Amino acid sequence: MPAPKQKRLLLLLIGVLAFLQYANTLQHEYVFDDSLVITENPHLKKGIAGIPHYYTQFYRSKNATNKMYRPVVLTAFNIEYSLFGGSPTIGHFFNILYFSLCCILLFIILQKIFYQHPFHIYFSFLVVLLFIVHPIHVEVVANIKSRDEIFCLLGGLFSIYFILHYLETNVFKFIVASVFAFIFAILSKGNGIVFLAIIPLVAWYFYQALPVSIRVKKSILISLPFIIFFVAIASYTSFYLNFLDKTIYPDIDRGNAFNLLGNNLFAAASFSEQYATAFLILGKYLKLLLIPYPLVYYAGFNQIPLTSFGNPAVIIALIFHFLLLGYAIYALLKKTNPIIAFGIFWYFISLSIYANLVIIGIDAMADRFLFIPSIGFCIVFVQSLLRVFRVDLPLAERGKSTKKIIQKNILFLGVFALIILTYSCRTFDRNADWKNNLTLFTNDMPNLQNCARAHFYLASAQMSELQKKNKEEQGVAANKVQQYRQSITQHLNEATRIMPNFEDAYLYHAKVYFGFKEYEKAFQVCEAGLKQLPQSPSLHYSIAESYYQKKNYLKAITHYQKGISHPPIQIHRLFDHLAWSYFKTEQLNAAIQTLEQGLQKFPDDPYFLREKGKMYFINTNFTAALPHLQNAYLTQPKDKEILHMLAKIYLANKDTLQAQKFAEELNALK
């Protein structure tokens, strides 16, 4: 078969195989972190009009501890929403499509990089085939939010593609195109910065026939435009967003419990403990690339406990990584096996940003962190198999028949086919776990028994499922409700056992009890939380709510006052209930002042005007009540309570016409 026709056939096959591998995610729902960029993204529904926001704000503008900058991928979501609406099927379709494009482009550039390989077409195809089916990529493709990883790789691959064109033609426009592709990568996700090192690596390998001194010079020169543009973009955006410090990792506090939940390395007592645990994680990464089990969606505190260099697994990981690096340097310089060296360097460079050796990341470990590094693994794995089995695929170029090629390499083809089939089935099966939050959190729970957030996430998903069933089925059987409640309580208790200062778990647990009107249990949960977090305004608010429901208004006031110093999300209700607590304890002036504070905080909200009028009304101070209720009526003319009070006041004031007017409006609503 002529080479061009052969390449086109392989390209088509790669695209089809990549799409089919993830086709069973098309009917999946939004899951896990999709809420960050889609379901809870207030700018998404603005469509095209919401795009400018992303270029002047952080990736998660509501979360001050996670100030990353990823405007390109958010722009894509807004365009997608404008054109197709908010269907998760559309989101999954485009994730698969872009992943397929990454695979096609990877095949093209591998051929160009390894053009001196005696059978670069076959080699590139085998590498990409392994990349397509590897189960480690399920999180990236099945989680719509992880489009940032796909775009980052896509931009990086295009950047390499154009650089290779420049190396072949020496035409400057390809440098310009490569720089723009690189910018696309880093504005999709900050880990695109790794291509600053991968691009000179590609140039080094491409120029392998030249002397070392010339290769070094050319590789450095190739890198300069990318470094210049990266520094320019970082400097410009840092004026608004502190981009240089925040793009890859947020501004994090080693003692912050929120960060500790994601990565317990923040609790490391020494650098020795940090590095030992980091190498343990690096060893786990290599193990997952070879044997992708178990795969989990999250590995936060305390799933991977801190360890020391006395741990044999740490020593093995440390020695193995140094041997790999040493071999890569030797092989690249001596040209004994430059392909394996290239793959090792690709792996180390692209994983370095998540290694927890220099900077501690927001997550200790994640499957998505291996998305780009796995290319290096696939290169090394395929080339090693070819060497072990002494494969002779160039037989095709000598006019040999397909049958003879297969006979010559039957053992290799059999082993490789078995690996591909095993990985493909594992990927297809893992896809099903990502159908929705409940399936993902439930199926991964057996492998996340020591992860505080995993228990919290599962409890949240179970509560959402119970509420959904209750709504859809017009009530759930009492025994089913009890099963859900027992499981939810069990997982929330586990979450706070693993991490005693897990504020969100206490708050959510109290919220669950409030929902079931079990105020005493809500109170007990909050009390337990305050023992760990005595200054938590949110817990003070929650415990105040419990006292409020129990009509213990004096104690409610104490906790509301502590909560209001650093108001939680429920600030509107906080002012309201604090005011009524004062009122119930005959502190009318304090109640009115609290409502006035609420009105200052929410100047356009007629609710506080109504409540002020209502308090005066209950105290039969109709003169003071009337102006507030009149103002509230202007914005809420159909509020039955306002109409009732106005009718009563005017009747007491013997203004029968006004009293009759408001009484008629009230009767019309009834």
C-alpha cells in the first residue's frame, strides 16, 4: 500500500477508534467538577456576552483559595452553550471529538519526530493506539470540566507540529503559528508551561545527527520566542490576576484546612517527610501506568498518608526514578536508544509540575495529571516491547506479504493485542463509573475509605438522590429513607473522623438534620464542630439556627453575633433571624437596628422594610409601622402579609377608604 494512502487509512482508524472508545459516555450526566464550569457557572447562560469576564477574572472567581487562570476553555464552553444549549451529551461529544483530534495530531507529529525510525509509521500508530485505550485518561475524557487538559495537550501538540514544520522548512511563519498554539495551551491550563521544555527536547531529537554543541544552540534558540511570549503574557496578566504566581498553583496557605483536604503534604512536618511522600506518589503513578487499577476520581486527605524514607516503597520509587533519569541522559547523549530516552524525558518534564517536590499542588495525586506524561510512557513501552521481541516491521517495505509479516512477529502482535484489548475493556468499564455523581462516588468508595472528601461527596450525592426520588416519586418508602439517612450519617461521620476540622462536613451534616427537622441532632453536630473550630462563623450560624428552631432565642443571639462578624453565605437569613431573636426577647431597638443593618447590606431588598414594619405592627406601634409597610408595598404589591397589615393599620386609624382598598386587594389574591 502506498505510504500516503496508508497514512490516511491509519489516521481515519485512529479517529474512529478514539471516538468509539469513549462513545459510552455520550449519555452521561454532568459529574463531579463539571459544576465548577457549567452547572454553577453564572456566566455560562450569558452566552457570548459572558466571555469577556473570563479574561479579567480567576477560573473560579467564587473561590479565593483557587485563583487559576483558564479563559480559553471557559470561552469554549460559552460558545458551545450559545450554539447547542446546556445538554451534557453535547459536552461529552465535544470532549470525545477533541480527544480524537489529539490522537490524530499525536500520530502525525510522532511520525515527524521519529522520521529516522526504520518503521516510524507503524511505531507511531502503536504508540497512539496504546494512548487511546489507556484507562488513565478516563477522568479527562469523561469529565467535561477536564476539557482544560485536552485543550492544553491540543495546543501543545499543535505547537510541536508547527515547530517541526519550521525545522523542516526554516520558514518563520511556522514559529509564529507555534507560539500562538503554545499560548492557546497555557491559557487553557497552566501546566501548558511544560511545553517550554518539551519543544527544545523535540528540536534536540530532530537534530540528533548534528554535533552536541550545535544541537544545544539550536534547541535554545528555538525556545526563545516561547519564553519571551510566556513572560510577556504572565507580566501582563499579573497586573490584574497575579497570573505568574497563580496560574499553575493557587495562593495557598500551608495551614489552610481547605488545601489540606486536597493534599495532605501541606501537613508534612519536614522536607524529608514531604519528599518521601512525593516519591511514594511518583511510584504510584508508574504503577498506574503499567497496571491501571484501582482508578479513583480523588485522592485527598488522608488517602495517601505521610511517610518517611524508611518506607521500602519510597526507596524503590526513588532508586527507580533516578535510574530512569540516568539512563535517559546516557542514552540521549550516547545515542544508544534515543527513542526511549526521548520518552523518559517527555514523561519527567510533563509530570514535574505535579511532582510535589518543589511546589505542593492543590491535589496530592490525580489520574488527569498523567494525561500528557502518559505519551512518554507509551513511547517507552512500545519501543521496549519492540526491542524485547526483536520486531521486524520493515518487512512491508521489502515487498513481503501481510501474512509473512504477521508470522514473523506473531508473538509481539499477540502480546500487544492482549494489552490493547485489556486496557480498552478496562477503559470502557471505567467510563460507566463516570455516569453521574452517585455512580462515581459509590463505585470508588471501596478504594477511598481513608479519604475525607470522598465520604463527604458520597453523602452529598446520596442526599441529592433522596431528594430527587422524593420529588419524582411523590415520596419515598420509610425504610428506603432510613437506609439513605443511615448511609449519609455514616459517611459524614467518617469524613470528620478522618479530618476532625472538616468544616463543610459538619455544616452539611447539620443541614441534613435541619432538612429532617431533627434540630437536636443538628445542634449536636454543630457543637462537635465548634470543639474543633471554635472560631468558625458558619458553625456559629448553624448552631444559632438550631437554637432558633428550639426557641432558645438568647443562646441563638450569642451565636448569631459570632457568625455575623464574618458572615457566611446565608447572610440574608442571619440578619432576619437575629432580628427576630432580639424581638422575641423584647429587645425591639436591637431588632430594628439589625434589620437596618440588613437593609444597608441589601438596599434593594424590600424584605427588611416589611419585617421592620411587621415588628412595629406586632407592638401596635402603627405610626412607626406604616411608612415601612408603605415602602415595602411599592415593591411587593401582592404580598398578602403587607396588605393585611396595611388594612388593619388604616382601619385602626379610621381611614376606611384605604382600609377597604387594601382589604379588597387582599381578597382578590385569596
